[in-house]
Amino acid sequence: MEWRDDAILLSARRHGENAAVLSLLTRDRGRHAGLVRGGQSRKLKGVLQPGNRIAVTWKARLEEHLGTLTVEPVHGYAAHLMADPGRLLAMSSALSLIEKAFAEREPHPYAFDDLDALMVALDGPGWAETYIRWEVGLLAELGFGLDLSACAATGVTDDLCYVSPKTGRAVSREAGAIYKDKLLALPGFLVTRGASGDTAAIGDALRLTRYFLDRHVFSHLDAPLPDARLRLQDRFRNLETGS
């Protein structure tokens, strides 16, 4: 068995004295693992950083085996984010969400390109808003898309500022007024293309997507949200409060 594919490295763990087991998101084969001999060597240390894009060749005697990988560097995304704790946390959060939420070897044809685009965007302006839009897309990829196009109660498309925790659909200010304590806040940048959000809006958006990730994904996995995702939300909560 042998194939070649593009991949983004989700994680790498030591195996024996000098090898490493990689967890990858591949373009055509979804989340996939493999063993790299010499994966702990100085030569490969910079290549095998989570978040980096690599080209991989996988070989095994049988399809169900772990298999061995050879890797070639394509783009060192991780190095560009090391100096910024917020961007680095967002990258780690995205990688860990993919690793925990995707079943192994289950194809997700759009997920690779979406994650690759996020890795590029994290090194640019508006990275936090882009990250949250990526989480909304991740929910859709997993079958739990939010409908933020119109008010669930009235059908209007203006002044949408809440989301129903039951349906995942947007609610307008007027329709949601009497229920606002039971609804989730919908930041404007999630319904207005190209808009940006302040720290409070980013915090609201992270709480929004966390609710649906918890409810629809991680509760069924009987697992908590990844630590990096929790720390990213804590970071923006601390920025809001000035602590």
C-alpha cells in the first residue's frame, strides 16, 4: 500500500529512541497517522512542527497498518506565529479541534483547504475574526452548521443579534427581546462580510461557537474541549476584563 498527499501536521509524539508518530490532516484522506523514522532528529525538528504544511508519502504492507511516512517541507506556518501568543493559541486550537473531532481516515474534502487558508490568515490582520469564522465552518463540515442568514422567527435579515441555542438559527433584536437572557449573543462581524469586531465581540463569538462545539461534537465524544481552545477563550476574556 502506498500513496502521496499534501498534509498539515496536527501533532507529533515521540516513539522509541528516534522515531515520531505524526497525526496529519491530509487533503484526500482526512485525518491520518504514520510513523516517521528519525522523526526526532535535528534535521527534521523544524519540519515536524504542528501547523506546518508538508508533502507526505505513506507506505504499509496492509491498509489498516499504521504505516511509515516520508516527509518533505512545503510551508513553515508555525515559525511565523511563534512570537504572538494569541495567534499561536488560535493555531493550536484549530489543530486540536481537528484532531479530536475528525474520525481517523474519514475524508473531509474541504477541511484541508479551509485549514490551510486559516494558517495563512493567522499571520495577517483580522486573524481572530477569521479564526472564529473557521470554527463556524468547522461546525458545518461536521454537520452542525449555524443558520445566520435571517431571523428564525420573522425572516428579516436586518439587526440580527442573537442565536437560538436550540436551533442554531439567528434571531433579530426585536424578536428576541423578551427571550434575550436565554439566547446567545451574535456579533455583527459574523453576519456582515468583511466586518471586524472588538475584544468583547470576539469573546461573544468564542462563547457562541464553544456552545455548539460542546453540545453537538464533544458531548457525543464524551470529551472536553481541547485545552488550547479553552485557553484561547480565557485569553480574550482576560482582555475584556483587563485582568
